[in-house]
Amino acid sequence: MAGAFRVVDVKTSPIDGQKTGTSGLRKKVAEFKKPNYLANWVQSLFSSIDGLKGSSIALGGDGRYWNKDAVRIICRIAAANGVAKVLVGQNGILCTPALSAIVRRRELLGGIILTASHNPGGPNADFGIKYNVSNGGPAPESVTDKILTNTKTISTYGMACVEGAEAGTEADPFASVDLSVVGTTEFKSIDGAAFTIDVVDSAADYVELLQSMFDFEALKALFARSDFSFLFDAMSGVTGPYAKRIFVELLGGPADCVMRGEPLEDFGGAHPDPNLTYAADLVASCDPKKSSSAPAMGAASDGDGDRNMILGRGFFVTPSDSLAVIAAKAKVAIPFFKDGLTGVARSMPTASAVDHVATKMGISCFETPTGWKFFGNLLDAGNAQICGEESFGTGAFHVREKDGIFAVLCWLAVLAHENASTKEGELISIESIVSDHWKVYGRNFFSRYDYEEVDSEAGAQLMATVTKVQEDMAAAADSSGSMTLGDFPVKVTTADNFSYTDPIDGSVAKGQGLRFVFADHSRLVFRLSGTGSSGATIRLYAEQYETDEAKQGEDAQVALKPLIDLALKISNLTEITGRSSPTVIT
């Protein structure tokens, strides 16, 4: 027993700007460090949860600046609210899918993740917090709505303090707990309530789960081939230690197959988002025109480990194609899916490549709003086993979060399966696998234009402009319901603001993105993203379906140019935002 503590009720008042979005609450570090800002939200969370007293929860984050400070504050508020045990990741670190795995495997009440995902870190950058419920997935709106309501009425929060002292950082009764050392420390309040901080190996539960899903001996044999090489970019985020344990220690890769593998509070001053822009060093390393030692496979994950990017030698796999190939190969290549799939799911902006796979396989395919929480009910009900988003997120029903390293292992498994009988020097490449996939299912050319940190009013004006275009189209539709969009030669069959009715609980999500669907299955989508901490991020998505093999090898930006030009014209994007080009193109 480490010592006693007492609970102090600290007076506070509501703070504006504490609305929880699809990925939690994200703000600048300076906002979170303001008096009572974090405490207000955490207390509002705890006041929203049934069965909190005597429960166990998980706690960890992506290692960004202020992570450890927040861990200690949350432990004190948890103890004051009657939580019996907090399982903290070693050094305060837990990648997002690992926390989900711990919550599920240990049957915890839930877990708190300290992350702003792919957003920059550091004293002047971003911080974030979100709550995952007992199934390991992000809190549904029924919970986040309660949190918001409580933040608007909060007047006090509970804080565990050293016995005989007032509330404050200097009175932390749990300061003796070394977050760098795995072990359990027990405390008691002066009224006899027990409280335990259990510092756990951040990777153990998660890695054991992944080992049960994949044939690691087959993957190890792939790594042993002289014609196979692999490079993983952890982007100075949370996945470095996980990648070293899996790709180096378990699969036998060389130590230098993990680049930027040390988690840094500011992600090395870089933007930890695995795409062609922010992972440019990895992309260059995988390009045989720029590197004579370009690996057969490259991969990256983001700050908190839930996103992924897959590269072949000189070849980029779009997230939409990645999801489709994994679904198509899952039964034969991945032991976890040996019984086959009953369904798959994708977010609405994601290209419909996986839809064609589902049709040929005779399984269900669900189209949901953006936000991983919308997949949760489908996964829990067994309606879908593999899900994905175009924003570099892929996952399955082993956890209730997107999972970057899982996606990388899926591709390693596909490569191992496709090359099980090939000779050394005859490795079937990632590019060949994807090209063969297109021949069977067709190719969905896809690109996303991100305009980051646009003025919020400009973002709203753009969406209003596109909404007016849709209204005018609907008013001029012909008797069959077909509509025209500018002088584009293909008719529009759907022009709406996407809404979704959950097939499990009947809940409805409206206003999820303005979409135009054309008669040839091409699409344009406009969305305002909620993952930034300031301003607005406008996302423009363009998709074109191609079944002609002779045209499938065309550069995506060339194939999509007519659609993108049309989108820029009807939205007046350049004029409204003042941006002549996007921040990121994927």
C-alpha cells in the first residue's frame, strides 16, 4: 500500500469549446493547459458513465507533448470519482488499437485515449482526448451528448489529494508512481475506498492478439527471402516500439527496417500523417528512381497508430484499393478470416472499390458516415468483419478502432500467400497484386484534395454554395429524376447531403457530406472535416470507375482531371477560400 489520499471537490464553471467530435475533443495544447479545461471535460465524462464506481478503465496516449501530465491529472479525478483501477500504458503510451484491445480482452468499463491522431504535436501544437466504451470502440453520440450537456452545467469536479493538503499539482498523492516501470501500486482514500494504478506493458495484449490472427511463421519466411525487403515509417509516433517488437524481434527484419521509430513529443517537428505529402521520405525511399535499395514493401502509420499507408516498389496503394484487396484475399491469406466474411463496410467518401468485391463474393456492403464509431454496431452484430475509410484507416472486428499495424500485417500476409510457391528472385510484387485485382473487379480511380485550416466562415460558405447547386439541379431534373451538372456529359443520379440510418439501432446521422453520384458510378463529394483543432478542413473527393484494362494503368490525377475541374468550378472553391491549390493531395 503506497499511501492514503482524500477527495477534494474543486469549484469550477463551464468552459466554452468542449464539444466532443467524432474523434474526441481536439484543441491546441494551450487550451488544454488552461485552468480546469481538462478537468472539466474528464469530470463531465465520468458523470456521463453508468457503473463507474468500482470499475477498471484503461488510460494512455500517443506520447505527444503534455501526455504524461494529463495522465496524472486523469488518475486523480478517476480516484475521486470511485474508479477502482486505472491501467496505464508504460510511459503513458498506448496506441489507439492497443487500448481498444486491452479494454476488450480485460473486459474493462472503457478507456481514455490522449491523442490528436495525425495532427502535429508540441507545446504550440495539438492535444486531444476521447473515451472508448466497453466494446473498445469510440463513445457513441448517446454518451458524447451527455458529456457536452455536463460541460455546460459543471460546477465542481473531484480531485484526489495528499491527505491534509489542498487540491493542486503539488498535492498529487500518486506522484510516487513511476510510469516508466511496469507494476501495480495500491492506494486507499481516507474513507477506505481502494484505488490502484497498474502500469502495463503497452504492447503485450495487442501483440498477442495480432499473433493469434496471423500466421507469423509464414510472415517470418517472407522476411527471410533474399528478394523481399521492408521499410516501416513510424513517423516518430506511438507505433515505433510496436513496430520494433513485431517487424524486428518477431519477424526477423533488420533493425533499420523501422525508420523514425522513437516516439517524440513533437513527432520530430513533422506532421505524423501517413500520406504521400507528409511521409515523403518513405515515398522517396520506395521509389527505385530515387533509391537503388527501394524495398519491396513500404508502410507507415500515424501519431496514434490507427492509420496506415501501403507502398510497393514505386507504387502507391490507395486506401480504397487496400481495403478492397484485403477483403478479396482475407479468407485465403489471413487465418483470422478463414471462415470467410459476411460483410464489409466503408465510409461514404471512400471509393467504392470494396463494393465490387462484396458483389462478386455475395456478401453485404455497408456505406456509413465518416467516423469509426459508425462501424461499431455493424462489427458487434457480426454484419461486417472488415471496415475501412479513405483517410488511411483500415480495421476489423478484432478491435473497435482502425488499426495501422493490422493493415500492414494484412498486406504482408497477402504477399506471403501470393508468393508461397514462387522461387527466390521471382517475388510477385504489390503492384502486380493490385493490377491483377483491377482486372477482376475494375479500378476505382480516386483522389482527395485537402484544404487545411481554411477560415471557418469560408468553409461554411463553400458548403452553402454546393448545396445551392444541388437544389437548382433537383428543381431542373427530368421526369426520370436524372440531373445535369454544368456541361459534364454524364447524367447525375444522386445529389444530396448524405444521411445514414443505422441498421442495428435505428439511429440517424444527417448532414454527412454533399455528394454527386453519376450514372457511370463516378462521384464527387464535399465535406468539412472535424479532425483539425482550428479553422476548417475542406475535403474534396473525386472517383471514377474503369473496367477497361487498357485504361486502368493511367495516372489517377490525369483520369480524374475532368471531375476535379468540374468540382472546383461548381463550388467556387478558389474564389471562396483564396487557395489556388490543396494542402495535401492523396
